[in-house]
Amino acid sequence: MPPRPEVVCLCGSLRFAEELAEATRVLTLAGAIVLAPVVLDRPSDLAVTDESVSEEQRTALGELHLRRIDLADRVLVVAPGGHLGESTRREVAYARARGKPVAFIGPA
């Protein structure tokens, strides 16, 4: 039986949904299992700020993403232009506190 594929958790602002999708594609084709944030709003409104997602749901989604980090072997941060928002900085700190290797796509 082949070894277990690497599990990679992507982090980054949902304003970079296209870049997150591309990273998912590249990593998946390379044989990794990818855990990534999910865009829940309309394609024209990629940030999770739509009134259809409540503040309570946003908090729960943030906690859910921390569980993705727990499952991952490593974390890859998608940060075009070096942009790291508050949530992404929190996720990076969380991953590092748990000893997960963290790498960045884009300046960090």
C-alpha cells in the first residue's frame, strides 16, 4: 500500500478565491489532500460578509478552519502581495503554536 498522501491546509483571504483554487488544483495534481476554506457567498461577492452568513456562523466557520489545520501535515498561506488579514494571521499563529510547518505563496 502506498504511503498516506500529505495533507495540506490552505489559509488566506477569500478575496483570493481564484488563487486558493489554483493552489488547490496544483497541490491535488501533485498528490496532496487539500483542506481549504470554502467560498459560501455569491461569486461576485467572495468575502464572507454577505448578510446570509451570520456573525455566529462566521465564528463557527473560523473554528472549523482551525480544525482543518489540526488535521493537516502542513499549512500553506496564499498571500498575494503579502496580504495577511486578521483571520489569516490568527490561523498562522494557531498552526505554529501546534508545530505545523507554515509556508507562504506570495511575500509574507
